[in-house]
Amino acid sequence: MDPYVRMCSALDRQLTADARGWLTDAVARVGRDPAAVRSAFPAAGRRCGRGPLVDGWTVADAARARLLTALPLRGAALAAEITALHRYGDAAEQRAVLRSLALLEDADASFADRGVPLVREALRGNDTDLIEAALGSYGARHLDHDAYRHAVLKCVFCDIPLDRVAVLAERADHELARMLADFAHERVAAGRDVPADVWPLLRAHPGTLEASGLPAETRSAVPDRRAAALRALDAYAATPTSPAGAA
């Protein structure tokens, strides 16, 4: 099932009769008057609920996505409206905007890369929910190679599981593997373990781990470094070669 259809179906099942009525009315109002979204969008969490739904969406995320996709705007006008909602919204509202970017582009090709500044802003911050939302299919589609690599590395630093990063299997390249290998070496040098989802990416690019210098840490005079290196190499050897990556 298409992820958007699955999300909408789950939302319909989750909403109470009152919440469904409110959302139906709000969507109609937004369709008639785009300015109506400015009051409906922040109210969606209170009126529809904030619990988990499917595929990382919350009820409020999904309700807000419906409001955004109901906007009768295109291109620059649409981008201006959602940018304002993002700018003045709280973290939950910003997450909903980020999660909705791909839906907006799917509905309006002229929207194109107009949402990329919001993705980049999220990636500059430290809110893990926003970073994860920024690396959905829209961000993965529009970020250039260097920005995408650094975003993946930031996920590793922030303990965001890499299976939540869209199209990682397709976009992971040798340079990203090299960066992750250097990260792994730094962790081992500090006597710390390496996140398990790094290893498939390194296995897919033979030689990157060796080039990082990590294996030499097995001969370190520092017991913690030596032990961390041995654990890392064992984990690497036991890992399949297919990288994680969200669809």
C-alpha cells in the first residue's frame, strides 16, 4: 500500500467522530481560504490528538498534512505559506511541515526544491525528531551529495537509527563510507562502541575500514581502545553487506 494511503487510512481509523468532523470542516475551510490554515494548523494536535500512528507519523502530523495538501496554492505561494507555518510553529508543527514536503511536491511539481531551506534548517539544529523528519523522501531527493552525507553522519552522532533515513541504500557512496569509517575509528579510539547500523555501509565499500586505521587499534597499548577495536572488528565481520535505509 502507498505510504500516504496507509497513513490516511490509519488516521481515519484513529479519529473520533468529533475530531473527524473538525478536520473535515477545517480542510474545507482551507480549500476555500488559504489563510484559514494559520489557525487550523496549530489547533490540529489539540483537536485530533497527538498519539503515534504509522511509519513514524503521529495523528497530529497526519491531520496537519491533510491541511497542507488542501491548500489551493502552488509554487512560490505554497512555499511562502508553509515557510511561515514552520517559522512560527512549535517543534511538533515544524515536524509536520517537514514530513509533508514530499506530499506537497507530489501534488505540485512546481513546488520542487522550495522546501529545501526548511530541510537545511532542521539539519543545522539538534532536535532529533526534526532531523529525522528532514531526512524523509523529500530531503533525500533534493539534498546534494555532500549535504546528504553530512546529514547521515549527524544521524549517527545523534543516535538516530539509519533505517529512518530515506533511500540510504541508494545514496550511500564510497565517500560516505569513508566518513563513517573515520567516525568509527574515533569512537574506538575513545574506547566506545560503534552503532551497529554503521557496519553494513562499511561492508558495502571494502577497504574503507582498513583505510581508517581502526584495525591497528587492536595493537593499542590502551586496554579500552584495544577492547573496543576487537569488538568493532567482530561486529563488522558478523554484519551483512546490505545497508539499512528507509523507503
